[in-house]
Amino acid sequence: MNTAELLSAVRQIAMDAGEAIMQVYQREDLGVQTKQDDSPLTEADLAAHRIIVEGLSSLLADTPILSEEDANIPWEQRQQWQRYWLVDPLDGTKEFIHRNGEFTVNIALVEDQRAILGVVYVPPTRVCYSGVSGEGASVERDGVITPIRARPFEPGKSIVAVASRRHRGEDLQHCLDRLATLGTLTDTSMGSSLKLCLVAEGEADIYPRLAPTCEWDTAAAQAVVEAAGGAVLDVDFKPLRYNTKEALLNPWFYVVGDPAVDWQQTLRS
């Protein structure tokens, strides 16, 4: 299976999972449970998980799958992986419960700690973002696939920052204040991995994430961002990497559309 065939297959799996999610979304009872970490879980999360695991298992032989809904894999086993699937069957469960449409299906292929292929599917709108390292990124709307590219930043002009709808605070405000020194600042709030996709599509310049996330929250969209010419940088302004430690939490990070800009100078001032 070549890369184009693999990406097409993953896109279809994400869409199938999205259809299952929407079947639950249209019901009055979402089947909400509470996990041990007090985060919500719905029947849609579980249905999407089952579809994705079944679909991915048939694509690449002997490739492990790490899903948010089945993440209790010992570090001793996981650290041996050179290539694996990293999945969030329903990213934005809180947005799903609040029925605001800002939730996605995230599927990434990670190789040597890098997200090299990613699909982010938006079930309510049937919009699908996808990207492959070195091969570009695209978005599908109404059956039409269009290449996307992160936009170059022009200092002194307007700057668009996208931020989390549910995680704000003093650190983020300080970051936004620093960004405002670069030009007229517009701050847009949104849920789930859609924030990264806005940067990938050239609709925003930067997404600072100064709050906790897990690796499955970001990998698929990071693949799209990087394929579109952007970057996802940790607090040391190095590319965000995966499966490097036992904990599956990400550090704080910045998603930037134009890696040529010295964001470090501005944000660390």
C-alpha cells in the first residue's frame, strides 16, 4: 500500500467513525460516563474507538494502536515501538456533550517519535483535514479536496491567534499580550484539534497551548500542520515529539504557521 492509498484508507476510517459519533449525537441520551480522571466518556467515544481499531488493524501488519480509550499499555512495551497508530476517537468530548459541533476524530501514524501522517475529521460538517510529512496537506469539503498551506506572517500587520475555549488564564493572557506587540491582534476561541487545523489552513498565525493535553490530542493535527508548512513547538521551541517518556501528557506548546519567524524572541521577552 503506497502513501496515497494508506491516507485514503485512514480518511475513510475516520469518516466511518464520524458517522457512528453522529448517530449518538442525534440522540437525547449521549450515554455520558465519568472516567477515573474525572473526564467525560460517551457512547460515541467507545463506538468510534471500536470502528477505528478494527479498521486500522487491517492496514499495516503488526503496527500497534494507542487510543485514548485503550491507553493502559506498559511503558516497557510501548518504548519499543518504532511505528504505531495514535488515536483520539472523539477529541472534544466536552464540546460534544455541549453540542457545539467543535469535536473531531483524530488518527495519526507516528514513526520514530514523529507524527508523519494525520487525519482530522469533523463529523458535524463532514470536513476532513489530512496531511503526510513531505507530501503536503489538504482539506475536503463537500467532496472537493483542496490543498492547504499555512500562511507567512507579516510583522507589523494583523496577527490572528487561536486559543482554547476552556483553558485560559494568566499565562495565556501574558502570551497574547506579547503577541500583540507584533501587530493588531485578533483572538479566536475554539475547541478540540480544530485550533491546529486553523493554523494549517492559513486562517490563524499561532495557537499557544499553555494548558495540559495528551499525546492523542495533538498528533494527527500536528502531522497536518507540518505537512502544510507550519510547526508545533514545545516550550524550548523544539518540535513536539511522541512516545519519548512514560507519561502521555504533552508539555505546553505553540502551533505556528510560519516557522521562519523568531517566535521565541517575542514569547520569552
